[in-house]
Amino acid sequence: MARNRAIRFRKMRKTKEPMDIDITSLLDILVILLVFLLKAYSSNNIIISVPKDITLPDSTSQSFNNAGVIVQLSKEKIYVDSKEVIDYYSNPDGIVIYGDGGRLVTPLYDKLVQVREDIELTKEQANLGKDFSAIVNLVVDKKIPYKEVRRVLYTAAQAGFKQYKFVVLSQEQM
């Protein structure tokens, strides 16, 4: 009896063929993951660290900022590329803050001219052949009066930065 069973199973072993795997459902999962990752991917690689004393205004804007110099304006300080330029409340050296009839912020102007010259020198040494981008990304506290924002814009224009973008908090980031 055992011998008959062994002969029967031998026939079954010989007739087996490689098993086919249905990968349709696996491909469906991969396509869904691909779509999700493409939706979540942002080609904007600009990272802006916002000081804790700046509250960004809300916006429904969907456009991204371009690479450029970052000017941050709070009630007490002005930063250029995360480095403090002006502290309104502690001015120990007696630096003249406003010039050109009160429209120009002098220390900010000096720093922006220095940054522009550094960028132009770097592009010249790297042989990029591109013109100076002249873009300023403005991070402004929403409680700052427009008069101060106008001074910063005027100062940036005088320093050679003719284009500006305001950094705001989009609805997705709230």
C-alpha cells in the first residue's frame, strides 16, 4: 500500500511546473506610493529659520520663494541671512540707523551691499556667467507697521536688490 502511494506521489512530483505569481496588486500599490511621493515632494529647497520673535502673516499663496538673500524684520531687530544687523533697543555705538531723509536703513544697506558684492565675486570666480539674481526674501512680523517695511524695501532697492518676495505662512503649514 505504501509502495502504491509512493508511485502515485512520484507522478505528481514530475508533473509540477513553476508557479506563476500574479503581481498586479503589487504594481497597484507601487503606483499609489509613487503618486503619493510625487505629491508630497517639493522641489523648493529653501530653508528659512524664522526667529521666535517674528510671527508670519497667513496667506493662501501657493508659489514658492526663490533662492536669494533673506532679510528678517522683527519689532526689535533686523537680520540678514540669520545674522543680526540692527538691534533697535541696544545701540551702544550710537550708529545712525536712518539716512537719506529717514527712508534708508544705513546698517542694513551696508550689509546688503556687502552681500551683493560677495555674491557677484563668487559668481565671477565660479564662471557661472549668470547675472546677479537680485532677489530678497522678506520675513516680516505681521505686526510691523508698513512704514518700516517700506524703509526696508527702499534700502534693498538702493543696495541693488530690485526683486523681493514676502515669506508667509501658507494654510498647509498652519
